[in-house]
Amino acid sequence: MPEIVVENLYKRFGDVVAVDHISFTVRDGEFLTLLGPSGCGKSTTLFAIAGLDRPDSGLIRVGETNFFDSASGDFIVPEKRNCGMVFQSYALWPHMTVQENLAFPLRLRKVSKKAREQRIEEILRLVELGPQKDRYPHQISGGQQQRVALGRALVYSPTILLLDEPLSNLDAKLRERARSWLKRIQGQLGITTIYVTHDQMEALALSDRMAVMQAGRICQVGTPQEIYSSPAEPFVADFIGTSNFLRGDTVGAGDGGTIAVNLEGSDQCLRIKAGKTLAPGTPVLISIRPEKVQVIDPSSGAALPAGNYLEAEVVDRLYYGAYYRYRLKVDDIVVRVETEADLPTGTVWILLSSEGCAVFEADPTQDAAAEPSI
Ligand SMILES: Nc1ncnc2c1ncn2[C@@H]1O[C@H](COP(=O)(O)OP(=O)(O)O)[C@@H](O)[C@H]1O
Ligand SMILES: [Mg+2]
């Protein structure tokens, strides 16, 4: 299966820059997700790859073939690109049975009756719809309709698979099952796949790698683990999962890249590994996941582990079965914490380990997305 290379892709609609010079590569057989909020340019990117829309400039190459190259003027028409596509609205033909829906793309490609029947049998087995093959779309469930749509995209052995929010119309339970199923099929076929979603959980669960998009550009590309644990920008830390954000100014650099930060909203000073050199007085934004904040009950008599800690007050807590979600106050700063520990009310110590934190240079006038949403 070929790789997909996108270089410097740019597309505007009037005044709106939908895709702003983005570049990424999807490796052979990889499942890559474009993740970002609504309107960030995911579908425009996918449509450009499918050939359903013509970008203003850039390059799209699949294997050895330039699908689009503004430098040479190459543009391959969509029907010659052999992409399998599934949309949020499955777009099944309502007057055709499951089997006829699957047959349609093969008829278009003038596949012989015998080969057609054989291929449809294979696909019905793959998407587990043998018993439903003579039903019409309105006679099967939403999950089954979604499987027909996927089957129809796969039936003509596409070169690559492009999926635009294909599970959004399913209810939460079905979506969960459809995810596992989709991931298994994609792995079995080894087909190079681009998946578009605004759902961060879906992206984390499904992807080999994901590209996080905001306002037409790509903020970060990485494995779900890399993106979650080492966000490259405050937007990524905020959009994927939950993050606490602490603002402050550096007051001095210590050994091994450790910085001291005067926190905004508190008299306490935080010492943390920045992983980069920052001049004293640099405004910084520190993000930390709620489950990475370690909390120590001072009355437990536990020796304080080496490292930096802050004094905090427990404000309230919610019980979620597997863990508690606390809100703590470090002076005027609210910090969310998730832990199994049953903490007392009153004063606790919280430990922000350097591994759990990401330190960003902050523009104090910007980063609206990074405002703590408490
Ligand atoms: N055909 C179009 N005409 C005008 N504006 C469009 C068109 N398609 C998309 N846009 C705009 O381009 C931006 C990106 O859209 P889109 O790629 O659909 O975002 P996403 O799929 O991430 O939600 C949005 O601001 C959207 O309104
Ligand atoms: Mg879209």
C-alpha cells in the first residue's frame, strides 16, 4: 500500500484560509487521524486528497503518483484516484439493498458479474453483513448502515481509505464497538488510512499517529501517547484531554534546565524542569494533567518526596467510581486533580513532577485557548 505525502497544501474560500500550508506524511499501512475543532480545515484537506476539491497550491502524492501538484499543474480527476471514502452521512442509496449498494461501484468500473459476486461475498463477510444482504438501508440499524458504507468504500480495493467523521451519527455505545471493529478491519487490510474527527477520544483510541489541527494549520503530529503526554502547544494540551494551566514568570535558571517560576495568583514558587533554556523574566505557561498531579496528605506523616511541592486547600470533590476528581486551590489558582486517594478536607501538598508538566513560553496577551476552563 502506498504512502501519502502532503506538502505545503493551501486552500482558501474567499477570505477564509481553510488550509494554511500544511505538510504531513501518512506511512504505508498507517492509520493517521486529522483531529481538530469544527472548521479547522480537516474535511477540506481530505477532499483535496480525494480530488473532490482543488487546492490553491501545494503537492499531494500517493505512492509514485502526483494527485495534485500546483508547480507542474498536475491534477488527477477523482475517479482516477481510486480512493475509498466514507462520510458522516453514509450516503447509501435508499432504493438499493445492501448487496446492490455494494455492487454499484463495481458496475461503474465494469467488473464482470462473476467477479462482482465473488467480491461482494468477500466484503459481506468482512463487514459481517451476510444475513442482511437483501435488506434496504431503512431496514438495518445505524451501525449496520455504517458498515455498508465502509464495505462500499472497500469493495473496489481502493488504494487508500479516507474517512470523514464516519462514526459521528452512532450513539456512544455503538460508536465504541464500531471503533474496535474499524480498527481491526483497517489492520487486517493494511490499507493506508486518513481518518477525520473532532472527537479526541476517538483519535486517541484509533490512531497510529495523529495530526492536531487548529485554524488551518497543523500544531503537532505524533502518536497518541506523544500528543497526550508531550503536547507541543498549549492548544494541544487544552484540546486533548484535560489540563491544568499555571501562569507565571521565570525568576532564574537552575541546574539541568530547572527553572523557578513565580506563579501568577500565588506567592509560592514552583521549581520545574523546563527542558529548554529560558531567560529570567520570561512569561511561561505550565500545563499538567489532573492525573499527573500527586497529592500528599501532610497528616499521614509521609516523608515528602524529593522535588517541588505546593501547598493547597481541598475545595471540593466528585466521586467517579474508579477515582475522585478534586478541585484544589493553590492560593488563587484552581488545580484539578484526579486520584484514587480519599483525601481529607483542609491543607494538602501537591507535587508537580517535571515529567507530567509541559512548559511553554507564553504570550501574556494571547493563549485564550489555554485559559483554565474551570
Ligand atoms: N465550499 C466552501 N465555501 C466556503 N467556505 C468553506 C467551504 N468549505 C469549507 N469552508 C470553510 O473553510 C473552513 C474549513 O472547513 P472544513 O475543512 O469543512 O472544516 P472541518 O472539516 O475541520 O470542520 C471553515 O471556515 C469553513 O467554513
Ligand atoms: Mg468536516
